[in-house]
Amino acid sequence: MEQYCTYIIFETYELPLIIFSDIKVPTSGEELVYSKDGTKTYVGWLGATPNCILYQIKTQQGPYTYDELQAILATPEWS
């Protein structure tokens, strides 16, 4: 995970809308981290928000900094 990325959390059913070449973390769908119930995941990027996130992902929560995301991932919903 990159400390200088911007992150969002979103519902996993929207995964097909993510263009992995436009984001930094994860670099592929195989590296995704999921909430304990499997309904949420997150992605991160450097610089401007990718269009796939701006215009396609409707369930996004955030944006979060690295530290904010780490705090969320330490909650019972994720760990």
C-alpha cells in the first residue's frame, strides 16, 4: 500500500467498473483486500482521480489518506 495515495472504499459489485491500469493500489484484481463479509474493497491512486472512479463508482466512501484507511482497516469490519 502506498502512503501517498488517495483511497476510496466501495461495494465489490462495482469491481467490473475499475480500470486497474488507472489506479496504483492494487495493481490487479487478484491483489484486492475485502471486508470480512466480502461486500467492500478499496483502491488507491496517485494524482488526479481516475475517470472510472469519478464517473462510475457510485458506492464510494472517502476519499481517505493512507492513515485514515489504515484506521478503517483496523476495525472489526475489516480485520
